[in-house]
Amino acid sequence: MRIIRLEIQNFRAFYGKHVVELAKDGERGKQNLLVYGENGSGKSSLLLAIQYFLDSSNHFQDFNNYQHFKKKDDLGYIETHLRERLNTPKKVCKWSSIPEETNTDDRDLNEASQAKGILDYKKLLEVHFVHRNESNINIFDLLVNNLLAKCINDSDIYLRTFSEQWNHLLTIIPKRRNNTRQLEEFRKEAALFNLGLRAKLNELEGRIASLMNYFGYQVNISFGFENGIDFNEDLAIKYSKDRKENSIKDREIFLNVEFLGEIVPSPHQFLNEAKLTAIAIAIYFGSLLIAPKPKLKLLVLDDIFIGLDMSNRLPLIDILKEKFSDYQIFLMTYDREWYEILKQRLDSRTWLFQELYRGVIEDDLEIPIWKQDKDYLEKAVDYLSNHELKASAVYLRNAFEVILKQFCNDNKVKITYKEESKKLTSDDFWQEVRKAKKTNGTLYVNQLLAFDVELYRNIIMNPLSHSRITGVFRQEIVDAIATIEKLKLALFPNNK
């Protein structure tokens, strides 16, 4: 199941009606969404729209609390169109400012809400930032009440989730420490909880190790849960509802980090932000991989790359491709350079690219403005069809450079060293690409294609600041576009 259409009207920053259409009825369309959004454009509101919409399926959410302040008296809603497969009936669900119109009491939405597939950088910080002033990182609550909450405890005869069993434990805490019957009941239940949680933590450690391998760090993660929870007799002399959870001792799952073969004390104070972010991502993603899968497998990621440099961002793309290929992914970023790289590395057949900007209407009121995005070649064609030849040539030149750089990066093609990388030109990449060979020894770029590229390089490489625009010149751009399309196909035959 996936979302094929998302409508947002008068929700937070979204003034008026906004539509993201991934597929029309009877069309396969796109599975995933990549959004570039400048700061203040409504990117966070998009994430919250999806999150609160799903949350409305399992408890009452008053839409009016999130209504755009200029549209308090107008209709506001979030609506999704969902379908399981092409040509199957779609399901329309709506969360509205008019309660009678809300129909999100739906099992599929509820399960998607519980799956914890919505993640932003603030949530990543929960793993380490909230423990900045402590020597150890205790993530018991994060795991039991959040990430592993819906995982089944296989050691429990009733096969309850950890969240269900934990909540049950809170109800059977002995009211007096000398109550033998209550104490025995609690400790029997706690023993099953501890046994199942240790097994699940071992499974999570394996997933995390696999994910950390993508980043290439010599970092091993383990969880310290040796004692397990137990009844805290010292604090239970006088039972108080406000102190209920304090009556359970050893509510501790410590995050242990081994780096370069040694345990790191206070890793959140020693490791750099990139490593901490990678660890947090591995914990979140690892928990998703071992949790029960909802029918609507949704992954919404808003700028979780902030703490990672470029060398650590690229492995994350491989993780999404290889570990979450069956998920519908909404990926958002404010980093324009990173957005352009993602566009080149993600399959345009399954990804919809869109841009989100700030627009201003009356009284300096800012509203989100959507601009469906295209790659440089598509933009070059668009500008050419509108007779904007210089702009078309600029985008064509950019397309040529991006194609070469992507090929060199993917195939580890060595480029002549220059002290300042910014001084590398497209010619530095082109000279190496034209010599590159496939595993069978043949050239990626045959002699005829190389000749055509060389023929049109003046159009591709030059800034085209001259003003003489003729019919012949236009035809040259047409032919140059066709040549670069052939070049892209020759270098990336699997991305037709």
C-alpha cells in the first residue's frame, strides 16, 4: 500500500489548498518523493501533516489546533488517497476541521502510525543530546516506549508487545514490599520481559552492525541490560501513584560504543557529530527493520543528514535503496547541493522531485510555493521549447558536468589532482570518461559519440554570452541535447 495523492488545506504553514500527486488513477506513477525546501518554506509542516494525520487514527486529534491562523474560519483538512497495487480500488482517508468528515479510524493508518517511520534530526538527537551532562547514555525509555514498543516479546506466552507488557508491569507493582503474592507476580512478569527484551536487543545489535558497515566506521554498538528490571523495595515502602515507575529499578539500557577496539567512555562527549549521527540513524533504522511491518510502509525523513558530511551521506542512499526498497520514502532537505546529488543518484522512474519555496501574498504573509522539479536535461528541453536558448544551453552544460561527475564517482575514476578542487573543470572529467572501459574491455563512449560530444563542447562548455541567436544556433542546441542524452544512456544504461 502507498500514498498516491496527498492534499493539505489550511494546515500550519499551508495556506489554502496544496496537492502532491504521485500517481493518477490507472497510472503507476512515482513511489517516492524528494523535496528541496528552503528554510521557512513549510518543509517541517509537511512532515507534521503526515505525522498528525497518521496519529489521528489512534487517538483524537483536533485539527483546529493546527489550522492556519489566517484561515481559522475556513475548512482545513489533510487527505490521502491510498492504494495497494495498480488498478486496485483506492482508499480515501481524511482528517478534517469538521469532525464528522474525519474517517482516519483505519487499521492500516493506525499500524503505520505505530511503526515510527517518521524521523527528523531532532529525534536523532534524542539518542545522545539529552544525555550531554551525563556520563552514560540510557535509552531504556526510547527503546521500550518508542522504537521497540510494537515489537512482540517472543518470550511472553501471550505474545504481547513490549509496550503492552511494560504498561501491564506498571499496573501490578506491589503496593507493599512485604506482599509476597504481589511481589512474586511482578517478578515473574518482569523475568519474561527481561528475557524477551535481551533477545530483541541482541537482534537489534546485529542489524545495527550491518548498517554501520555502510558508513565504514570501526564502531561496534552493544546495549547494556545485564540486570534487567526489578522491584525497587527501597522506594516502595509507601506506595504513591506519582512514584509508580520509580518503584521499578534498573530501568536502564546503556548504549555501549566500541571504537577502534576500545570501549569509549561518554561517547556522546568524545565522538564527533558525524559518528553520533550515524549511530543514531543505525539505531532508528535497525529498529524499523526488526519491528512488525505495516501494510503502509512509510519512511518520512526530514534533514536527518545535517550531522553528516558528504562522504557519510552517500552511504545513507545505499541503505535506503538496499534495506528499504519496499518502503514509500518521503525525503526532505534544505541543502540545495545535496538535493542535486540526490536527484542524480535516485531513479527518476520511481522518484518524484519537487521544490518548495517561500511565497509572499498580502501583508508579507509567507506561504509555501511548490515547483515540480526536473533534471538539468529536462530543463534544457523546456527552455528550448520556450525559445530561451541561453538558459537552455546553461542547463545543458550543467547536465553534461553532472553526468560526468556522477559516472566518475560511481566507477571510482581517478581525476588529475588539483590542490583546489573547485578548479577542476568538466574537461578534466571528460578526458578520463572518454577513456573509461567496461569489464569486457570496450569503451563506454564509442568513437562516434566521442566525436559528437567534442563537436558540441563549445555549446556545452562556453557561457554563451554572445547575443547572436540564429536558426542554425538553435539547431545546434537541439543536436547537443540529443548528444548528451546519448552520452547519459551510454554511461548509465540501467537508468533509461
